[in-house]
Amino acid sequence: MPAARPPRWSAAVLPAAAALLAAGAFALVRGALIDDAYITLAYVRTLALHGEWGVSPGLPANTATSPLNVLLQAAVTIVVRDAVVAAGIVLAGLMALLTHWSAGTAAALGLPGWTAALPAPLLLANPLLLSTVGLETYLAVVLLAGLAHAAVTGRARTAGVLCALLVLTRPDLVVIAVLAVVAVPVLRRRRWAVVAAAFLVAAPWYLFSWVVLGSFVPDTLLWKSVTAGVVTTSPSRTG
């Protein structure tokens, strides 16, 4: 049975409205981006304008925790030539995509079409999330919504692609990807299709990271793992 399709108004009008809402929210916060966002945008600017992976041109580095976030914003920066503006455009696009997937999920579950209008405003009204604009938080949330849509519509290969994109957004999201494949029956039955699609999407980046940047995962992840181990194994001190 083909997946249910959302009404035309929810498939077209709601994503456009979500994008406009995101643009308005970005206009309010663009002057108050946090330091980590500017570090990410430095990566974006260096990649887009100089074709190099690092914070500064001529200094290659592998400290970007979210390769996909950098790549996505850099692709837009190549066109608009401004990394901050690109962050706003990406946010608007993500909210439109979130609404599109939410409409499809609502249709598949038999929910009213207007429910697809709720996720974007709720996310954009959250001050904690808004403080992460430029980082990968919104990207991760939207990809999770996409994975949910793929699961309820039985699209195993699409789910595999989204699992790979989640891991490229943050390596620790591999836990969510694995849980989805194990816990969702339709994905578990077609797990090899999911795994194959995920491998094909993620492998090129990790090969590049290993060969060109010198490590399979970002240096920051290794550093956090080492420091966490030191803290865990250090003897406690009492006064």
C-alpha cells in the first residue's frame, strides 16, 4: 500500500511558512550567536572561500564535531559569500524540511494535517535551542524527524541514509541510529538495506577524514574521551 500523502496545503504552504518563521527568528538572534557557533562558522568560511578544512586557511584541523553541519553551511556560503547569512538560510531550510516530514508522518499516522505546523514554531520558540543557531542541534532534530518519517512509511533505504547523516552530524548519534534499526520492526526486517545505505553515505567522509585529516573521528571527540577517562579514573580527594 502506498504511503499516505499529506494535503497540498500542508505539503506546500506549511513548509514555506516555517521557513519564513525561521528567517524571522534568525534575524532576532544573529547578533547574539555564541562562541562555539562562530568557531563552526570559521570552519564554514575557510572551507567555502578557501577550499580547506580547518578554522583558518593554511592550518588544516580535524576539530569540527559536526562535519555535515560544516559541509551544509559551506555549500550555501559558496553562493551567498557570507557564513552568518548561510547559517540563517540553512535554519530556514531545515524548518521547511522538518515541516515537510512532519506532514508526511501525520498523513501516514492518520493525524490532522495542521499538526505538521507545530514542530517548527515549538523549536524556534525554545530559547535554549535558539542559542545553538549555527551549531548542529537543529540539524540533528530535523534528521531525527526524517528518520521517524522513514520508519512510519517503511522506507528502509531512506532510513539508512538518514542514519548515516545523523552520525555525520554528531558521532555519538550512532546510538540513536542503532536503536532505531533494532527497535523499529520495519527497519529491523530490512536491516541490511539500512546498513548498506548508511555505509555508502558515510564511508566517503570517514575515508577522507582518515587519509587527509589523519583520524577517523574528530580530534575533539578523542580529547573528550580521554579527559572523561582521566576524570573517571582519578582518585577522589577529600578534605
